[in-house]
Amino acid sequence: MGAARACGIDFGTSNSTVGWSRPGQPALLALEDNKATLPSVVFFHAEDGQTSYGRSALADYLSGDEGRLMRSLKSLLGTSLMDDHTEVMGRILPFRDLLALFIGELKRRAEVAAGRGFECAVLGRPVYFVDDDPVADQRAEDTLAAIARAAGLRDIAFEYEPIAAAFDYESQISREELVLVVDIGGGTSDFALVRLGPLRAGRAERKDDILASGGVHIGGTDFDKHLSLAGVMPLLGLGSLLHSGLQVPSSPYFNLATWHTIYQAYTRKALAQIRDVAREACEPDKLQALQKLVTQKDGHWLAMQVEAAKIRLSGEPGAVLDLSRLGAASDVRLERAVFDHSIEGLIERIGATLRALLQEAGVVADQVDTVFFTGGSSGVPLLRQRVSGSLPRARRVEGDLFGSIGAGLAIAASRKFA
Ligand SMILES: Nc1ncnc2c1ncn2[C@@H]1O[C@H](COP(=O)(O)OP(=O)(O)OP(=O)(O)O)[C@@H](O)[C@H]1O
Ligand SMILES: [Mg+2]
């Protein structure tokens, strides 16, 4: 078989990469415009039935092309939606086929970049696809395995994403360390407590080096949702009152703040409900903005604005949103403090998962030499502060936030299929 025909695939909630080990070469293959990441996004064009992927899918959607945008595909794994379908341009599309389309494309692009076919792969997986439900979790892995096989990968293995990140970090160190890997992605937060070192790296069996792994289904898309509900949806009427004294129904706002339910806010029934509510609303302007959002099918546009603002908030105390497209203000300022407050509960759950992991391993905070951060959402300041604060003595290292998992999976693949 040989390692040369083996790759590592990091199918992420937000971004995907494919790694391939060749001596003296960077592991990650270029998947789009010379970049190593392919955003996990598919756009179906209404006009010609074509499909676009990644950045180009996002650009097609934003340029106003008629069609349907699908994001956060990985979050479908392990849910009942996996056996369900959606309708795209009047055609039935099983969600399973949607995932298969994206993963097939990922493999094809990696093969073009590598100039060869891949038959074996180590696929990354979160420690838990589904929290507290081992049966659904196994089903998620089985589904992903079946899709990978259907895409032509004959021999596949799985590795925990944070363990892959650990292998990437291990390839850069010269001494033994006890490392806590903190991988906060778009969909999940994953941890591994691992003993790493150059002398250990070559060993075939690493079980004894892995002290604990854990995770929770919280990630950047949840941060987007909470920021949207706290800072943006109120401008469109969430929490405002009807003349009856009741609050405006919240379901359209929740649908619009959650990536994979945005289309549920566009149904004729949902739109009729918004029109009825607008007539009874104490602040009809806000409901008009909501109505505009829904009739213009701008849900993904808004969610992208919120995500971009969230990312800016990692470096700045405030971020300005232009909502004039919805007939609302052109300079809505979101404060870091509002964001922090909105995600406090999520950060606390991530912190609790981390504490439980250390306890399970029988390791006290002071024993951890290094915290290795990876995943785009590890850039969130409140998250960093909390994790760093709970491990005050540990050195902090930042990996390639979007590439460490793929690079580590390439190492895992070259060992596994050598
Ligand atoms: N500077 C930043 N500050 C905060 N969040 C960020 C930053 N940059 C990217 N993100 C967020 O990081 C997430 C994407 O990270 P990443 O690509 O690591 O996720 P993923 O690997 O696709 O997801 P998962 O591993 O959970 O399946 C998105 O939610 C994005 O908004
Ligand atoms: Mg990831």
C-alpha cells in the first residue's frame, strides 16, 4: 500500500484541510487558490444547476447569485437529519449525499494538488461527534466512514482531532513535555492531555502517552449564534413587545441565528407569521427589518456579518455592523463586553470539560508544561484567558490555528499506512 498513497483528512465544521507527508515538504495540500483550507461550504446555483465549493461558494452567494448555500455540514453527522433530505431547486437532496459531495470534492482537490490518487486516509474526528450519546456518536463515525469509502478511500482509520494536533506539535519540539492540546473549532471543543517528545514520537503504540481526551459540542458557530441573539436579533425585534403585552415570538430569530436552520425562516408560513406579528408590534420598524431580511433571503449574509464581527472582536473592543441593507442602522456597534457576556455560559461549560479531563487523568494544573492552542475559535480572548488562567504555570504555544490538525493527520497517516 505505502504511505505515499495515504493522506490525512480534517473535515471541519467551518474549514477542511488535507495533509500528505513527503520529506522536506509542507504537509498541507493547496485546496483552493493556493490556500490549504477549503471552507466547508457548498452552493447550489439555481440557474444552471452547478455546484460551487469553499470560498467560491461564499462569493457566489454574496454576489447575489440565486441558489442555496449550505454550511456546517459536519454538524449533521450523528443527528436524525442524516437520514433526512432537503429540497434544493425542486430536487430532493439527502443530507448524506450533500456530505458525500463535499468530501468527494475535498479528495479530488487534494489529489490534483498532490498529483496522485489517494486510497488510504486517516480521518480526523472530534472526541465526541455527539455529547452523551455513544450510539449516535458511533453512527456519526460510521456515516463518515461510509461516505469516505464511497469516495474511493479503500482503507480508512480515525484519529481524534486533538491527538492529531499533538502530533503536529510533537514534530516541532526537542524535549519531553506534558502537553494539553486545546482545539476550539467551529463545531466542537476538543482536548487531549499527552506526553510528547522526540524519543516518544517514533513509537508504534502511543496509548500510554495519551493520559486523557475529552470534548464538548461547543464551538465558533455557537459563539456566532449567541452573539447574534444578544447583539443583533434584538435590533430586528427579538424581545420586543406586541400590543397585547406579550413578546414577539422568538422562533424566527433562533432559526436565523443558527447556520443550518436559516432556510426554515424563509418558508411561506414563517413569512406570513412575521407579517401578522408586524401588524401587532409595538416597534414595527424592527419587524419590518426582519421581514426584509427574510424576503431578501439575507439570513446567511447576516450570519456572515455577525461571524466577521466576532472575529474582529478578538482583536478590538468593538466591531461595527452595517445593517442598512435591512433598512436598519448602518453603524451598529457590537461591544466585546456584550459578546463575552453572551458566551459566558458556553465558556464555563468548556472550562468544566477541561477540569473534568485533568481530574480524570489525575493531573494537577501545575504539572502541565505546555498548553497548545489550535482551531480558529481558540482566538476568542475570553476563552484564552480562562484556559490560561486555569493553568498559570504552563507555557502557551499557538499552533497553526487552521492547519495543525491536517498536518498531524498527515503524520498519523504516514505511520499508519507505512
Ligand atoms: N480570530 C478569531 N477569533 C475568534 N474566532 C475565530 C477567529 N478566526 C476564526 N474564528 C472562528 O473559528 C471557527 C473555525 O475554526 P476551525 O477552522 O478551526 O474550525 P473547524 O476545524 O472547521 O471546526 P471543528 O473542528 O469544530 O469541526 C469559526 O467559527 C470562525 O468564526
Ligand atoms: Mg477543527
